[in-house]
Amino acid sequence: MTRFILSRIAFGVLVLFLLSVFVFMLFYVSPSDPARIIAGDKATEELMAQIRSNLGLDRPMTEQYATFVGNLLQGDLGYSYRSSMPVSELVVSRIPVTMSLVFGGMVFWLAIGIPIGIASARHPGSARDRFGQGFAIVGISFPTFVLGMLALYLLYFVPTKLGFTLFPPSGYVPFEQSPLEWAWHLLLPWLTLALVVAAVYARLTRGQMLEVLGQDYIRTARAKGVDERRVTYVHAFRSAMPPLVTQLGIDIGLMLGGVIVIEQVFGLLGVGSLAVTAVAMQDRPVVIAIVLLGGVFVVISNLVVDTTYALLDSRVRTAAR
Amino acid sequence: MTILLDVRDLAVDIPTEDGTVHAVQHVSFSVNEGEFFGVVGESGSGKSVMVQSIMGLVPGARTSGSVLFRDRDLLSLAPEQLRSVRGREISMIFQDPLSSLHPQYTVGWQIVEQIQAHERVSAKAAKARAVDLLDRVRIPDAAARFDAYPHQFSGGMRQRVMIAMGLSLGPALIIADEPTTALDSTVQAQILDLLGEMRSEFGTTVLMISHDLGVLSRVADRVMVMYGGRRMELGAADAVLCGPAHPYTAGLLRSSSFNREPGTPLVPIGGRPPSLLAPPEGCAFRDRCPDAMSICTTKPPVRHYDDGTEVACWLESTPVEPEPPVLPPPSLIATGDDAIVTVDALRLAFPQRRGEPRVVLDDVSLEVRRGETLGLVGESGCGKTTLARAIAGLVAPTAGTVEFDGAPTANLDRAQWRDLRRRVQLVFQDPFGSLNPRRRVGSIIGDPFRIHRLASGAERRAKVQDLMELVGLNPEHYNRFPSQFSGGQRQRIGIARALALNPELVILDEPVSALDVSIQAQVLNLLDELQRRLGLTYLFISHDLAVVRHVCDRIAVMEGGRIVELGTADQVWNDPQQPFTRRLLAAAAPEIPREPRERRLLPPTGSAGAHADRHHAEQLAVEVAS
Amino acid sequence: MSILPKTPAAAASASTEVQARGSGRLTLTRLLRDPASIASLIAILLIIAFALCAPLIAAWTGHGPTEQFRETGLTPEGIPVGPNPEFLLGTDQLGRDVLVRLAYGAQVSLLVGVLASIVASVIGIAIGTISGFSGGIVDTVLSRTMDLVMSVPFLLCAIALVSVLGPSLSLSIAVIVFFSWTGLARVIRGQVLALRHREFVEAARSLGASRTSIMFRDILPNLVVPIIVYTTLMIPAAIVFEATLSFLGLGIVPPTPSWGNMLADAANGSLYLVAWWMVVVPGGALLALTLAFNLLGDGLRDALDPAAVSKGKRA
């Protein structure tokens, strides 16, 4: 199993390397001139040349890349062209918002999606199943930003106009400042995220559970006199879990790099909204940093998934002994 | 004798997309305490659905009738009450022990779970009991194996674990659903012996289901024969198996290879089982019965004989024995000096990622003589299929040579390869897997013509229809998909495809093991007839020694990648030299003695046999003979 | 060596005389028996008709898709007007007719959704079959490539890419294709790997069939079901992807209407809080279209793969 994990780590490093080449190349070939962005429209040619030289943009591509990676490995992501703040500081300040959004949302989507999927699979064809499937297909079809805007309109704007406030409009309150405010401000984004994602989990859970419930060992468990709850959760759900864990890992990994749409709609200043701003402003170092950070999250979560997967499967686990 | 399980008029209907499947139709029987009760039937006879629905294990099934077990009707118990019966008073053992055990939990955990589902015992006590049980079903080093997962056991050991689990609460009844079908024959025998021992040791009653008459004749006290969801015959095992009173039982025995003289053609039951969606009025076996009379369109009475046999049939005499089919004389006589295939010191090893390469074939030498049928027998994983593929030239050997008609089959150029592909053909085991489900039968059988560019258009179609005729398929079904044929018909399609190019050697890889006994006989007879007419040479691979002895001239026994014994069928069967061959033989189904039996038909009692006295009021002596 | 059919349903079909029915007709009958599939098929056809009629609608209303009606389409305070006889579905922040823009936007959504899905599925099928069928080093390289593409934070990369190269319709399609083909490729590869070891492939090989013949005659026909279902389900995903890019200002360049940038207009300055139709109309259309494709995909899967039905939906 150690071999397996080592090979996964090597693959993760490869992913990050290629990703860094990708973003680097992307900006290297970019027609826009960073010096112009930093110095503004009225800058003289000399000033811009000066800036280019300071940034090392006049050196050959490989050298630039080497410097870039060298700095990267020392944790130096450069300075934002726009705010002149260190990029690392800028990005790190946004991570708590995104993490709060993702992990809070995860609790909701798991709590909504998995029970719906299990209930559907236990009584396929029943009214409960049809409801669950309907929920799932609507959720999967709902574009996140439409749902978010509708939620804001119906749950924030309409009540506020009618004189009672259910939810705050937007913004983020740090957890350490006030846990209650934190949760209250995040509740609508959480629910929006959760409804869309829960649909995926409900479908996945249902499909997996249906397959597992048709297995011979489920019949054995029933023949043993194990009660139905235990059959469902201890026997069937145990086997249905690995694909769910995989999906969860993929989702978390992708989302930690920025829940772009939800952050945009709810005005949360997370990594994703930083990315959108940076892209709009052509703030190259920030974009590079966020893409790489996203890559790191994906690689780490894949690693966690692979390890969990191996631990969940007795066949993989025992093969290592 | 007290009755432990009393099934009265049980009917099971299962709604499906195509309509309601009447899987079990008004079946009654009772199992006495302490006996070994066998239920035999082919696929679609409803035997499995019947026992599983008794236990409430068939989702969506609608049941009627009653199943009395210790004065309770299992069919009308509340779910929670039924649950407390399951596993504690009645436990079940299933066909495939690998898929029937949860792959993600240790076997110990699974046994402990069953104990704790019904009794309040400490984890420690439960574990001690589980280890003791594993020990009693003779799993070596039981305490250490407690923490092993199912995939770490062999097939036979897994079934022992299932039996240990089934016995864990000392149930009154064990229902074993094809418990040995997925196992090798030598392991099969061990498991049957174990079941027998456990029955005497624990005083448990056993209800065992099997498609295999040979297996049941070995262990059962009483046997019930099912067909088309109905009970055909019920009685003491030796009475039913030695002197069948129902034409179906008689037909089943006639089509079993273990029960016939080698070399004589089998007498198959023609036709196909009835649809369970629309079961026929009257007798379900009517359409295939050689004794069918006009009265058979009405529901047959249950006749009682003085030896306890009960038969649902209008027939009052011994079932007739149809003449075996007459086969043409062979067009090619095998001789010792005309080898079509010569295998010399063949070795095949697959490299493994770590450690030693896995040796699949080890120094194999043999020859296949033109015109003969050479049997290749061995248990799963012995290398017999790999050897066949090597002979066909589909896998390259690591060392040694295979010569076909004097020319080596390795390192062929394109033309030689295509030529070899015409002269050697394969028929596969799985009639479901070997035909592409998305292509029409005409295109499947016509494939050889297309691939070798030998015929196209109307000519190809005509040739394909000739082939279909040859193997006994209706040529009008040219445009159907494989899923629209039964298992036996599909195997005929595979045979037709193999014969398209007039091959010299046909390799038959377990051609009948996925088929029901009565269908097996049809296919075996077809193969025999084709060989005689077309002068084919067969390499017949099987795990079933009885079938091999029946069809083969010579037999090669394989074990662990080697040929351990090679001789004529008679030599191997009557005078085995190797211990492994002896074990195989011992495990093969025993021959059933077929002495004539005296038995008397009893007068009808009650309403069940109201019509029985229509022809003969007085007792009728029936001599049952074969 | 399974003697017993696994399920009662299998036992039933094994013992049933099956009539000679074409599989295509069977699929159609099953599909037409499912009201959700019919409804979604009708909805899709209506939206296609709506998109095709966009110029007619523009002519009928007399409003061009980018024409601004600052007099009639905006209140004196500069707020869009709601649905009224002149503007059936209201106007946007520049006084443009939402109905006309919706029709032109439908063209974009359908074009991007269908085109991107088809291209991605062709690439996915090609890579998946080559990978599964070749095995060895080719398979390793290709499946690693799939892993690689799948472990990229795609939305971040997409916006970085678009920000550098500048938004355009073709770039949107390219980006969607690039991040969508892997799913189908994986499914196909898995299926091919499984099919490769089926006996009928071995049978074809033993008859002397060439690799191309095996590929096209024996393996591909068995992939039709996953391909149709997966491609159908890819369309709504691509539509939402495009709308998301446009929503973030990285898709279709304004003033060309697309549902995504119409919604972006609505979100801009939270305008939709006073002009609900700006979000409800394009949002509803988007939802209807994706829902219809998802329902159709599900219906197709059930109709093409009856085994899944008897196991699931209608057991």
C-alpha cells in the first residue's frame, strides 16, 4: 500500500508541475502587458521597461520559469500588480471564507443527499422514491447562480421588503468573532450549495445502494435474521460508500480552489471571487497563485481519497500485509 | 416421525415488467424432523424462489397457501417475528459462498453478527462460539482465521464458513440452496459429507435444493421433483431415482450422462420448459412428455403408491422409454498414427509483477488423433482452458511446441494465421457470453464467411440458413437477436458458427456445463451426430467426469498445469492410476442402481385424487422397471 | 457456472418465449410509455423552435436583440420595465426586449451545448476505445492523461484561459470540450476493458477477425447505450458550463445575448431585486432546458437498458 500511496504522490507532483507550466505559459504568451497594467495608461516607455526589468520579464522564458518555480518553492508568490500586497497574504486571507463555505455546505449536502438516496433505494418505485428522484433531477438541472439569485430574492429581499429580516444580504463574519453570526451569514450560501450538490449525492447513493441491495450477501444478511435497519446501514451502505468517498474528495478538492459562482452571487470574499476579480484586472500573479492553490487542494484531496479508498476495501488493505 | 415444515398449497407470484411470473404453483410437501429432504429441478422450476419466499427473501413476491413451521405459519408472520425465525430456527446456505459473504467484513465478524442478532451474549462469548464453530466445520487454525476476510479463503473453505454460520444458533432446519454447485467436484463431495455430519451432530433437518440428480441421490432421504413451478413427484430418494413414476423424472434420468452407458446416445427430453408467465392448463410437462394423453390437458391427480411415492400424473403405468436416436455411422475412424495435433513439452508461464512467474502449463505433451474425441478433465484453475487456447494457437507458449497437421502454430505469418483460424474452431462454455448480444443471429453465424471473405449477400444467407438447419435451429429465426433464444439454442448457434468453415478440429470448452440436464443431452447428441456426419475431431474440455466419460474416446486428466493421466475412457474410468483421478472419480456422481421395483398404486383418498379411480377402481400393481 | 438465474425476473425472461421484436422499436415503445420522457422531448423541440424563430420574433415585435428602447423600455428613473403588452417579458437595464434576447440566447445555449457535447463525446469515444483496446503503454499514457485533466481545477483554469485569450464563442466551446471528454472516455474505457474479455470477442478472434473488425463489429455496437445516454446527459452540463462562463463575463461577449450574460446583467448591482423578470425569465428557460435534457437522458437510459429498470425504477 505504501507503494500505491507513493505512486499517487508522484502523480500529484506531476499534476502540479504541469499545472504550473500551463499557467506560466498562458501568461507568457498573453498579449497583454503587465507593465502597462501596473504603470497605467499614461506611463512612459522607460518606466515600463524599468518595470519589465524589475519583474524579470525581459529575460528568456526558461529562466523566467526557473525563477518562478524557485520563488514558488520558497513560498514567494510575488506581489499583486494591483494592490501591491504579497500574493500569498492576499490569497491566504480569503481561504477561511471558502473553507467555511465548503465544509459547512458539505455537512448540509451529505445530510440531505445521502438519506434521500438511501430512502429511494430501499423502496424503488414508491412515492418516496419518485419524490427523491424528482428532487435529484431538479437539483442537478438547477444552475447554481440561478438558484442563488432566487434564494436571495425570495428569502432575503421579499421578506426584508415586507418588514422582517430572515437573512442578512451578504458578507462574511469570521467564526472567531461570532459563531452565530458566522453561521447566520453563511446559511443561505450553504443551502444553495447543498441543494445543488445534494442532488448529485442522492442519485449516486441511490444507484450504489440499489446495486448493493441486489447482492447475494444482502440476502445472506436477511437470512441471518439481521434487522432491516442494520442490513441497510451496516451491510449495504458500507459497500456503497467507496464511490461516495471518491465523489466527496473530488468535490471538496475542486471547491476549495474557489466556489466561484456562489461567492459571486452572495458577495462572499473568498478565493473564488478573488480569482474573478484578479482575472478581470489582469492581475497575473494572483491568478497564477489561485490556480496553483486549486491544484494543490485537488491533489491533496485525491491523495486522501485514495488512501481512504484503500482503507475501506478489505481486499486492498489485506493485499498489503 | 414429526413434521417440522409443512408446506400446503404454496403459490408464489412475482410481478415483473413482462407480466406476472407464476414461479410456484400450488406446491405442497412436508419435511420430517431429522431427515435430509431434497428438491430437484431444472432452471425455471421455481425451486429456489419457493424456499426463498418461505423465508420472505423474495422482494415483491405475492404468496398464498401456508407454510407451517412449529405451529406457526411463516407466510403470515409479522416481519419482526419472521426475522427472529430466520437465522435462529431456520438458516440458509446459498450457492455462491464468495458473493454470499460480505466482502468487507471478516468471517468472524459475520458469524458473531448472526449470534448477536438473536441472543444477548458478550462479544467475547460470541467470538468463542464462532471460533468453536469454525473449528467444527474443520477450518484449520480457526482462531487465526476468525479475522480473515472471505476473499482470503478458497471456495470450499468459504462454504464451510457459510455452514458454520448457518449452524451457529443450532437451527432446527437448514435450507441449502445449491450449496455445492459453484464448487469443484472433489470439494463438492467434501461439503456434502460435512453437511451430512453436521446433520447427525447437531440433529438438524436439511432441506437441500439442487439441479443435480447425482448430488441429491448421494445424500437425500426423500426427494421432490419440480418442473415448471409445480411438484411432479415426491418420494423416498431411492424409489424416485431408481424407479421414477413420473415421465419427467424418467426423462431427466435418461438424459443424465452419469446414468447411461458410455457410447450409447442419451435420450433427451425434446422441447423447452413452459413459460411461467402463462403456465399451461393441465400438466406442465404435457408438451414434452412421451406418454402424453388427451386427458393431460386437465389438471393431473396426485397418485399415491404404497412405497410412499406421490406422483402428479394421469399415467398409471410405468413411463415408456423412448428409443434412443439412431446415429449415422462415423465417417472417420480414429487411428493411433494419425495425429492432427501434437503438443510437445508445452510450458506456459505468465510473468507476475513481483516474484516468480505463474506457471499455468507445465511440460504438457499430448496428441489429438484425427476423428477422435479427446476429453480434457480437471478442476477450475488446472490450466485446461489455457491448454485449449494454446492448441488453437490463440496464446503463445513460453516453451515447447504445438503442431497442427504437422506444422507449428507459433510465429505464423498472416496467411498461415488465417488458415489456422479456418481449420480450428472453438465452442465456448457460456452461451450467453459467447454471442454478441447486439448482433443478429444471421450475422453471428455468417461471421466466418465475412471474415474470410468467402461468401456474401444472398449466398452467405443461404449458407447460414443451411447451418441453422444442420444444428436444429429454425432458419426463419435468421434475424433474431441472441437474447431471443434459450440457452440450449444459443449453444447451437455457437456450434453452427464453429462449423461454418468446415473445420478439422473443434475445441469444445465446457460446451454443456451451463445448460440444464435435459438440454445438455440434446446438445451432446447433436455434437455426436455432427462428428459422425462431418468427420470432425473434438477436443472436449469439461470439469464433469461423467459427461467426459460419456462422449470421449480418450481422456486426459489435468491437475496443476500438468497432465497426470492419459488413457482410453475405459482405462481411466475403470482403472485409474493416479490418486487425483481416483479422487475425481469418487466425487463424480455414483451410478444409480436401476433394478425394477414392485410398487402398488393406492386408491385415491380425499378430493385430491378424485379422478384417479376413473379407469381402475381396484388397486393396481405397477411394475416399475427400466 | 451459474445454473440458477440470479433474479426472479431473469428466471421469468429465461423461461419466456420472446417474440421477435426489433430493439429499436422496443426502445421507442418504452420511451413513449414514459410521460416524463415525452414531456422533455416536447420541451426540447419547443425550445429549438423558439431559437430558430428568433429572427421572426424580432421582426414580429419590431425589437432587435441589441436594440435599446430608452424611452419605452425604461422608467424615468432608468429602471427596466416589467412584462407589458409592448415588452411581453419586460426589458433589461438598457431597455432591451428580454423576449427577443431570450430567443437569440437560446441559439447560443443550444449551439454550445449540443456542439460541445458532440465534439467532447467523439473525443471521449476515440480516446476511451483506443485506451481500453490497446492496453499496455498506450493505455497507461492515455488514462494518466485522463486523470490529469480530471485533477485540474477546471473552472479556475477556464477563467484563467479565457481571461488571457479573450472571451469568444469558439473558445467557450473549446474550453467546455477540453474539460468534458474525460468522463465519457473513462466510461468507454471501462466498458471496452470489460468487453475485451467477453467470450464473444475471443470467439471473433478465434475466427480470425482483425482488430479493426473486432473493434467496429463486436465492441462498438455494445457501447451505443452508454454513448447515447452519456452524450445526452453531457448537453445540459455543457449548457450550464457556458451559462456560467457568460455569467462570469467570460463567455459570449456582450451585447450578443446569451442566457448566461442576461443573468449576469440581472445580477449586476443586484438589479434583479427590483426587476425579477430579468432573473426569472432566462433562469427559468435555462432550468427548463437542462431539466428536459436530464429527464430525456434518464428516460433513454431506462428505455435502452431495461435491466436497470427492472432493478430500479419499476421493480
